[in-house]
Amino acid sequence: MSTVLILEQALNGLQFGVMLFMMSAGLTLVFGVMGLINLAHGSLYMIGAFAAAVVATWTGSFMLGLIASLAAAAAMGALIELVVIRRLYDRDHLDQVLATFALILILSEGTRYTFGSLPLYLNTPGWLSGVFDFGGGLVYPKYRLAIIFVGLIIAAGLFLLIAKTRLGIRIRAGESDREMIAALGVDISKLYTIIFALGASLAGLAGAMVGVLESVEVGMGEPVLILAFVVIVIGGIGSIKGALIGSLLVGMTDTMGRVLLPPLFSQFMPPVDAVPVASALASMSIYILMAIVLIVRPAGLFGGAK
Amino acid sequence: MKLKTLALAASATLMAAGPAFAAGHAIKVGMITTLSGSAAGLGAEIRDGFQLALDQAGSDAIELIVKDDARKPDVAVSVADEMIQSDKVDIMTGIIWSNLLLAVAPNAVRQGTFYLSPNAGPSALAGKGCHENYFNVSWQNDMLPEASGEYANTAGYKNVFLMAPNYPAGKDMVAGFQRTFKGESAAVVFTKLGQKDYAAEIAQIRASGADAVYYFLPGGMGIAFGKQFAQSGVDTPRFGPVFSFDQTILPAVGDSAIGIHNTTQWSNGLNNAANKKFVEGYQAAYGRLPSFYASQAYDTANLILGALKTAKPADKDAFREALRAANFDSVRGDFSFGNNHHPIHDIYVQKVVKRDDGTLTNEVVAKVVDDMVDSHAANCKM
């Protein structure tokens, strides 16, 4: 296997990884700070994609579509935090799972009612069409490079936010002791709404960016939500750093598994049998990775004991 | 005494007439198809094509019950149970995916329900697993790929990259192609069913140095791959069975598909009276060009309507014979059933073109195989 191919696949893994990071950052923050399991995070991803599809088609501008996805997902996130989620913080996880699962059904059927069940398709904006030539035979689609770029900027921004700003200090404080920061006079419910909306907007942006590559449809968020849970379990629940490392690990494992396992199995099995078996194993690879991480570090890579 | 006998006789006649009355009523057809998710468009084609045939016949002989399977085998199985147990359907149809069909059809036909497949023809049901109550009105899965293999031979391809989803139809589509193709397979890649991101596979195609890419990716998978391939800068020619290049895919992938050759048993330009009536009627009713899925569902409905002229499903043996006779005008031209209840029909190669009004569609280039019989028919003891 040539170096150029390995490099291109590494970029694919990186692109998948940063997309997962945008999705899992919000999920892990909400779980870490508020102790809430939010199954409806995938619906926010879907809402972002639909908002981008509608606005981009209507105005003809991809950038306006992206802005709309951030705004729509943040607004919906804030709304469901105020109306539903707020009542769940003191409940146990089973109640949270039930309530947020109900939210998935409501948001999915609501979207189906509004947009129908046929998928919507977006075109790559003209200036991001085509490929970027790195030289030496390595070419890569510009749009996927843009996803990597945006994802890395968001990762850097989140680290700065958490490490350097007052909001970040409150988030970290909230993570370690909720009652104490409330006692110190921080408006905890406002903080929760902000965190929830922030996580939602990142999920919405991820949905919009991936929607261009794939399709925008009802239920598009749930498969990604499952992967995001795998990421935060691997990374350690509540840790942004864990979410980043976990996302990149999952992205690389999935991509490289799909590429490397079939030729590997063909070495010692007839290719007719090897390819389906290896392909099936490749789709399990990230769960195997998760199991291994949990055996070695039950709290995840960066999860502190709580 | 006389009165009593008369009353008994009358009630006996009534009871005897009971089932006859029921048989005189509309027969129930249960349609399970995919109406949500990225393949929702395919189910809509099946439903609309079937409905068009009923509307054109103006017949109330069929009561159609349509339910969504969401492309999930477990959902399809529970919907099928409901249709058989509580709706008491006489005939089932509609399933698009081979894995769903394999979960539903064997069980349904064993319970005495007829199953008519308007799409999906897994090899498992064409050979040893054939059944007298199972009829395939579309094709056995291997047929269009075998024709693609013939096409690749004439096109002079020597080294082809093969890709299909990892499920029964995907394996049939690869096996069928390899049965007739004389060149080498540069690589065989099985993707996840429903996969949306093909970056890793496209990179492998780029690195493979293959002459051409043969792929089977129906519905949303084909759209996602087509769009991503067009953006990848890879210019390897693409071809395959119609699924990845049909009327449900072309509007979404756009001009990058122009010129792609694909194999099919039906095309919207086929010159026969039944097809003209179908294509014109479909455009008038739904405002879009029909896909081959719709053509197969239309044929399925007309097959049932044709059979109902001579027999009712209540008399299973007579109805089975009536179906086997295939007494209807197929939109694909010649149509008959082989011993395994799968079609014997002509296969064409068509190519994607842009019409003057900007519509992307397929146009027949040539006939590849005349009266094709599928490769598994010999294994069926029927």
C-alpha cells in the first residue's frame, strides 16, 4: 500500500474524527457539567442540517446556510433546555433517557411533518468544489479539507474558552461541584442554558457540514449520536480533551479498519470469504476499541474518578 | 317439517355462498416498502407505479394496504405478521431490499400467502430455495450484473474495481458480474449497507489503477457516492447495473453522471405500447419520469390484474397457474416466467444522457442479452 494512499486515508480519518468531535463536544460538556444524558443531541444535528439546507437553497449562499445551522440548533437547544431538560437535572438517568428519547420522536416526526420523508440534497459551494493538490500525487477534496479546518478551529476555540475565560472557569467549577458554585452566587440555570445551547450549535454545524457530503434527512442524527457516545466513553465523560482524542481515535480506527482489514484477511483466507468477514469486522472495530479502553481504563482515557 | 327443511336448506346455501361472496369482493394486497430514511424515494416509486396500474385499469378488484418498513428487517417482519394475521392479505409485495425479503417472504409463502417481488431477487430464493407461492416480477439479482460483465468485456475493460454493500444482494451483484466478466478484479470492496461516506473507498479507487469502477449502490448510497466521487477528482469510468444510475439518483447527482453505461431490463424509451402508456401516465399523474422500480411495480400490479381475470387467490392452485401464465403486457416487452418463477426477459445497456429540456435520464444503447434465464434456475426443483 502506497504512502500517498495511507496519507489520504489518514486525512479521511482526521476529517471523520473532527466531525465526531463537533458532535461529541456538546454531549460530553452537558454530561460532565449537568450530569445529563441527552439522547436528543442527534436531533439537534438534524435540525442544523435542515436549517442549512433550507437557508442555503433559499438564499443561494452556503455561508448563510452554515450560520443558520448554528443559530437554529442553538435556539432549539436553548428552547428544549428551558422547557424540558431543566426539569430533569435532579432526576435519575432513566428519566432523562426516557424524556430525551421522547424528544427524538417529537423532533423527528415534527421534521418529517414539515419537510416530508424524502431526503434533501445540497451541493458543494463552488469555491469549495474540486480537489486541492498537495503535490507528490496526493490530492484531497477541498470541501473535506474545509471540514478539517473548521473542526480544528472549533477544538482550539473550545480549549481557549474553557481554559482562559470566565465562562470556562464556571464550566470547570460546575463540573467539579455544582452546589458550591451555586452557593457562590453563579446563576447556575443561566450557565446550564448557555452550555446546552453551545453544545447544540456545534452539533447543528456538524450536521450542516456533513449534510452537504451526504444527504439531509429525518433520522440522520441517530447513527452519529451512537458514535458520539462511543467517543465520550472512550475519551472519558465530561472531558473536552478526551472528546478530541476519542474522536480522532474513533475516526482513524474506523477508516483504517475499513481499508486495512480486507487485504490483511486476504493473506490467510480465500478472498471470497475474507472480504465480507473483514468488512463486518471493520464496522465493529470502534466498539472493540471501546471495549479495550474500558478494560484498561474504566473511566475512559481522560476521565477522572468521580 | 317442510318449512324447517326449507329453512335449513336456505341457511346451508347462505353458508356456502359466504366464502363465494368474500371471494367476489376486492382481494387484499399488502405492500411493505421503504417510505422513510434515505431510501424513501424508492418506496414511493414502487407505491406510485403499482397505484398507477390500478388507476389506469379503473378496477376495484384490488384493495391495497401500504406500510413502511424503514429498511429494517425486524420492522418488515412485524408488519408482515400483522398483514397476514389481522389484515388477512391474499398477496404480498413491495419489498425493495434482499435482506428484508429473505426475512419476510419464505415465512409468508409457507403460510399460503402469495409473494410477488417487485424488486430484489436474492439467489437464495431462485435456486434450491424456490417456492411455488413466490414469484419474482423484477429480476434475479445476478441477471443485471451478468449483463454488466458482458458489457465490460465488449467495452474492453481488463481490470475492474468492484464495490457493493455487504448484504445478500451486494454479494449476488458481485458474484453475477464475476461470472461473466473475463478480466481481473482490481479489488472487491464490501461497504456497510446504508453507508453515507465513501472517502475511504474513493481513495482506494484512486490508488487501484483500475480501468473502471463497477458498483452497486442503490438509493441514497448511490447519491452520496456519486456526489463524493464527482468531487474527488478521480476520473476512472463508472458502470454497473441500473440501480446506481437510475431516475431516483440522476437528479441529485447531476451532470457528473452523463455518459455512464448501465444494464437494465427496462428503460423509459423502450418502444412498446404498454411502456408508452406507462411512461406518459406516470408523468401525467406524478409529474416526474418513472424509475425502473416503478416499472416493476406497474408490471406486478398488471400481472395480478391479468391473473384475476381467470382465477381468484382463494383457489390457490388455479391462481398460481394464472400468475405463472403471466397474462399481461409488460412494459419491458417480452416477459415470461421460468421454472423457478423468475422472469425470462431481454437485458439492455443504456447510457445517461441530458435531454434538451435539461432532464437527466437513460437512453438505450443496445440489447446485451436476448431472453435471459437466470443462473440459479437449474437448481430449482419446480
